Amino acid sequence: MKLHRLELEGFGPFLDAQEVDFDAFADDGIFLITGRTGAGKSSVLDGVCYALYGGVPRYDGAERRLRSDHCGPDDPTRVTLEFSTEGERWRVTRSPEFERPKRRGGGTTREPHRALLEVLAPEGWTGVAARPVDVAARLDEILGLTQQQFLQVILLAQNRFARFLLAKNDERLTLLRTLFGTRSFEQYAADLDERRKRASERLAAEGVEVATLLDEAERLVSELDDREHDGPIPGDDAGIVRGVSERLALVVRAVERADYRVDTLARENQVVDARLDAALVAEREARSRAERQRDRLGERERLAVLEAGAEAIAAIRREAEAAAGAEELRPAIETAEAARRTCALADERLADADAGVLAVDEVLADDADLGSRDDALTALLARGEAALKVERELADLERDTNRLRGRVETVDAERQKLAVERLEIPDMLRALDDRIAELAGADARRDAALALRDETSRRLDAAREAARLLDQRDQADLASLVRADDLQRAIDAWTTLLRRRLSGAAVELAHELVDGEPCAVCGAREHPHPARGSDAPVSDADLAAAEDRKNVAVESDRLASDAARVARDAHALAAALAGGESVEVLRARLATADDALLAAAADVVEYDRVRGDRTRAADLDASIARRLDALGAELAVARQDLALAQQRTEALGGEVASARGGFDTVAARQDDLRTRRDAVRRLISARAAVAAAHDARRDADSVLAALVADSDFAEVTSVTAALRSGAHRRSLDTAAAEYDAALAATRQRLFDLELMLVDAGDEPIEFAPFVAEVASAREAVQLIAAAGAGARALAERLRSLAERADAGHAAVASLADEYAVVARLADTVAGRAPNTRRMTLETFVLAAELEEIVTAANLRLEHMSAGRYRLQHTDALAARGASSGLGLEIMDAFTGQCRPPQSLSGGETFLTSLALALGLAEVVTARAGGLRLDTLFIDEGFGSLDDDTLDLAMRTLDELRQGGRTVGVISHVASMRDQLPAQLHVTATPRGPSVIRHDVVLARG
């Protein structure tokens, strides 16, 4: 992975867009990021980390103030980073979440976190992801490093250098877990412990279940004994305590006794079932005989009733025969009746037609040749249709004439009105031209007034800023004096503690002695005469705290001094911009300039309005001229069309008047002719229908008379009286047939019953004794069945309990073996006995990683310490039962003894931490899939080294840039500025925001 370009805008101390070109330092390989304290050197690295991971390490757990405090409400905040990996070049852009003023109304609104990831394609930058969550997921795939791995591999951030070296076992475990992703091993241990708990619970539950099953089985055995002996067994040994196996054997024997009892009751049940079957058969035969006796008496009664109704059935048969004969004459009767009705209807229609003709024209009623009259009326109607079309055309012509006459009048009136309006336009144009001449040059006057007003406003703002900065300059000077006094006191306190520490070193060592533990100086495990002092010993923590206070005071003094200088420079700059004039004078001058600007702006607006009016007036004059020409042409055309329409109207008027006759319209005459013709046609049709109806009536009466004469009936009225409907005839036939069928069926059933009961009397048989025998047999069956069901249920329940108890007893033994194995494995993995090293599985895995890290770190530490120091991994047991397995110690070649990392000096701690961090970076890189790292940053820490050690550290860093790697270093050490000519300068401007400047020319020269 290689970084190419970083752009920061509105981020941290940077307001305007600042660019860092990492490729510019590629030839040098190593460059220095330099600048005053607080200028924003570390913010450059913060920008790299934020662009890749959306977070900044030094803001972990605190408010994330990523947006620059110098930003105004509308200033953007943006970080853009270009990098390449695996042959592709990527660009990521992020904007953090921040509050900004609402564009409408008061208050603020939250601007969301935005992100964009792009890849460089042949056609240019192409978007890959546009949401923060999608960008983060894609970068995880591209980088292959988490944020914690990145901080340990590429960006060695400020205040994180010595954390890994000086951490306790648990702290080092947490960091290594994050870097190597070994939390799954911790989960393995938790899963095993949970499995142990579940195995223990299952073992206990299974034992309780077996005991419960045996208790229930023994209760059922006692119930079985009570049933067999009709009461408790004397001398029962219920108070004897037995084992599970013995209790299980007794239950099995009880199951055998229960099965024997079930078989005995089954045999008894077969005997009583046979008795019940015989009683039921006898009862059914008795009931059947009594039922047949009752049926015989009923059939005799039904036969007597049927024989009594024979005469009524004979009358029904005679009526049915007469109706059948009359039915043959029904069509002729119906035809004659229909002919009479048709004849009467035809006479009525003829009378109506005669009346209609008389109402229209009395002459037509007397006309014998109605056909000729119909043809004449039809001819007149045909000629009237042509005249009707002419009449409609005449109406359209009259409407067009009226319309054209109105159009001529309208166009002529509009033409005269426009001519009058055009006479006023020349005077209006002359007045507007005079006003335009008066307002000429308004734009130039407005621009001059605006420039004067802006210049005066800027000078007034500068005068106000100078008045405000005057108080800040005085306060900054006072604060600088106070911080200088605080610095002197902090230096005195630190010097005093350091002298006490040097004078009481033996006392300090004595305080660290523990009985049974080797002395760090002589190695003895007994300490009979430890050194003692009158003053309390000065610990490393006390000395470190005093040094921290001194460093804080130094930083505070420097910041106060810089603030005072910045305040003085800012005040001088503001006073110069104000031109040495006071706020009151500039305020009055600004008011005058505003008035002049308003007057000039009003003239510009008036000039534009008058020019617009002049243009519109000229356009109006031209438009009226064009309209007058168009109206003249339109008026000539309208007058010509009107004359033609009037001529055509006069020609058609005479033709229509002749066609109307004595009517108002041609249509009215046509309606009269059509009414006469329709009346003639109805009369012709009615006369023909009357003649046909009388002929049909005479034919129907002749046919009916001939048919009656050939039948058994004397006259037509007899036939009509004998007619019956179809439903009535069917009902007569059905009644006769049903009577015959019922009579035959009753005689046959009575014959069958007489044969079956030939030896039986008429009274029904008594079957009460049969019922009593059935009830007695059924009661015996129920008693035996209930006893058998109870015995079977008891035997099945007892057998089920015995089988479940036996299976549970076998499962308890298997679970006990399984629990022993799982419990031992869970305790070992969790660092409990029998694990004598008290190392968890995760710690064991990380210890192997730590050994590789130590091996890689020692390659550089031996070189930087001139062979004196080597790191060693130790898994020695920690005191008071604390976690162990990830310890580190320093092998001092000068003494041949191992010492804790806390005993190193500040410079030695930095060198050791640097070597350990570089070793950690190499191992983490290898675990990340062999990712190639072409960029590395180291933030601070070189100020604690002497010149020789610094030279060794610089040579180590110089080795890191081999193979094309670029190394960026942040430091205040002056000698490093001489050794590293390629530099990136971060400078705070007098107004506050910082700027970035590259210094690469010297390095390449």
C-alpha cells in the first residue's frame, strides 16, 4: 500500500484547502513533518486515518472535533486521500458530521457524514461506493487492515509508542486480540465452559429423572399388590433403602406379574362375551316374531279399506275415458274459436281505418281507387324532399349574411379606434428620449459609489477588529508572564524530585524487594538488611508525573508566548488595514457612502425602466401600423362576401315560396302529404284483412261440424263439457293405477305373513324375560372389561416406567464419563487447574505471535542499542493470581540479568518501543496476507535520545526506506531537520488557520 496525495479542507487547524504530495518525497524515501507545537503536524496523520477509517485515534472516547474551529457556517470540511494497492489507484473523500445554521429560519441542522470511493480507470475517476457504510466495507476488502492494525503497521501515532511495551498482561492481551483477531479462541473457551455447565446440568437432571421414574413405578407396584390381595400385604419392607439397580429389578418382576393378571382377565372376558352373544340372539328373534304379528293385523285392516273404495275408482275410470275422446276434437274446437276472434278483430280495425281517412280528407273516403291515390301522394312527397333541401340552404345563407354584416361593422369600428390611438405615440417617444438623456452614466456613478462604500466598510471592519484585538493583546501578554512563572516552579519541583531519586536509589531498590524473589542487583532471595531513608522514596510514577507537569508547563509557556506574539501581530495588521483612522470617523464616512450608493442605484433602476418604456412605445407604434393594414384587407374581403351572400339569398327565396304552397314551411307541407298517404295505406290493408278473416271462419266451422258427427258425442257442447286439462287427466290415470298397485301389494304382503305365522295366534309374544337376560350378561361383560382395561393400563404404564428408568440409568453412566472429559478440557482451556501455567487458549495462541514479534523486534533493537538489549517473552506466573503468559522483559547484556521494561530510561524506552512497534508491524503485515507497505509514519519520541542513539535510530529508519518505501517522521529535534532535508512544513498563520508547504528542492539538489 502506498499513499500518493492528501488534501485537507476545513479539517483540524486547516481552513483553506491544503495539499500533501507524498510522491514528491518518493526519491528521498524519508521526510520530516516539522512545525511549531500546535501547528497541526499530527493533524496531517489524523487526516490519513480519517480518510481510510472514518475515525481519529486521539479522539477515541472523546468528542470528535474534526471540523476546523476556523470554519464559517458555509465553509466545507473535506478530506481526500489518493493511494494505490495491488496495481490499482484509489481516491477516498470524506466529510464529517457537523452542525451548521439552517438556510431558512433560526437554529442549526446536522450535516451528515458523507463518503465517496473512486478508482482510476482509463476513462478517468469512476465511482465505486457513495455511502459511508458501503465505502467502509469496500475499504476493508481493499486494505486488508483494521484501524488498530493500521495504527500499529503504518501510522505509529503520538502517545501510542510505548503502550505495548509497558502494558500489563491484560492490556497487552486486548491489543494483540484486536490486531490478530483471536477473539474466536476466547469464544472457544466460553463455549467449552458453557458445554461443561450443560453437561453438569444434564447429569443432575438425568439422575433426578431416574429417581422420579422409580418412585412412580414402585407406587404402581404397591397398587398392583393391593389389587391381587384385596388390601396391603402384611410385613411390607417399604422402609428398607435399596440401590437403583435393586429397585429396577423389583420393578421388572412386578411387570411380569402385571402381564399374568392381564392374561387371566382376558380369558374370563371371553366367557362372558359368549353368554352375552347368546342372550342378544334370543332377544332379537322374540322381537322379530312380535313385530310380524303386528304387521299382519295392519295389513288386514288396509285390505278392507281398499275393497270398500272400488266404486269410486270405477267412476274415475269412466271420466278418464270421456276426457280422452273429447281430447281428440280439441284442435278443431280451438281452431274455430280462433277464427271467430280474428274475424271480430279485423272488423274493428276496418272501422278504425275508415274513421282515420274521414278525419284526414272526406274526399278520400269516397274514392274507390285507393291504389292510384296512394301513388299520387307518393310522387308529391318525392318532389317536396328536393324543395326541403333548398329551404335548409336558404336558412344557412341568411345566417351567413347576418354574420358577415356584423363582421364588417366590427372591423370598421376597430380600425377607426386604432387610428385615433396612434396619434398619441409620437409625443410619448419624445418625452422618453429626453429622460434617457438625463439618466445617462448612472452605471458608472453606481460602480464608483459601490467601490467607495466597500473600501470604507473594509477599513471600518479593520478598525473594529483592531479595537477588539487591543484587549486580547494585553490579556495574552499577561497570560504569557503567568505561564513563565508556572514553568519555573514546575522545573524546580522536577529538579528537586530528581535529586532525591538519585540520592535515595538504594532506598528505592529496598522498597521493591519481595521475600523469596531475586534482588535486581545481587540476585539473592533473602534480604536481611534493606537500606532505609528518612524521606519517602521517589517512585518512577512520582518522577514521571513531575516530568509530565514540567512538560505541560513548557508546552503551556510556549503556547502562551506564541499566543501573545500572534495577538500583537494581529493587532498591528488590523490597525494598518484601518489606515490609522478611528471607528467613529469611518462609521460616518460609511453612512455617507451608503447614501450615495442608494441614489446611484436608484438612477440605474430608473434608467433601465425608462429604456424599457421607450422600447415598448416604439414596438406599440409598429404593431398598430401592422394591425391597421391587416384590418383594411380583412374589411374588403368581408364586404365582398356579404354582397355574394345577399345575391344567392334572393335567388333561392322564390323557389322555396312556390314549394311551400299554403303552408308556413316546406317541411309542414311534407308532413301533411305523409299523413294522407299513411291513412290511405291503412284503409287498404284493413279491407284485405276483413275478407281473409271471414273466409277462415267459414272453413273452421265446417271442419268442426264434420268431426262431431263422426264421434260418440251428440253435439259440440257435449264435447266441450267432457274436455279436461292434461294435469287432470294424468291425475285420474294415476289414481286408478295407484289403487290397483296398492290392492295387489296389500294382498301379497298379507299372504306372506299368513304363511310365516301359520302356527301363531293373533296376540303378540311376551319378551320381558329375554331383555332381563341380556341386561345381566351385559353387566358381567362390563365388569370384566373394566378390570381388564385397568390391568392392561397398569401393566403398560409399569412397563414404560421400567424401560425409561433402565434407559435413564444407562444414560447417567454415559453422561458422567462425558462430563469428566468436558470439565477437564474446559478448565485447561480457561487457565484453571490442571493448567499449571494459568494461560488461557487465546493467551497461548497470542504468546506464539508475541514470540515472533519479539524475534522481529530484536533484529533492530540489538543494532540500535549497540548489542546491549534484547527483548524476551516470558510466561512466568504473575503474582497474586493475575493473568500471565504475555509478559515481556529486557535482557541486559551488560549485567546478564533480565529487567522489566519499566526500568528503562526515557530514551531506551523509545528505542525499545520503536523496535517493538516495527517488529509488530512486520508480523501484522504478514498475517494480513503479505500486504506490501510502501508508506510509514512515526509521530514524535526522538527528543529523548542523545546524539549517538539518535544517529542509530536514524540509520534504522534509513533502512526502512529500502525497496521504495517512504517514511514520514514528526519531530521537534533540531538535528533531525539538518539530517532530513526533505521536509513538510506546517505553519500557523497570524489569523489562526495553518498552511502546509513542501520543501523538496533541497533534498533533490
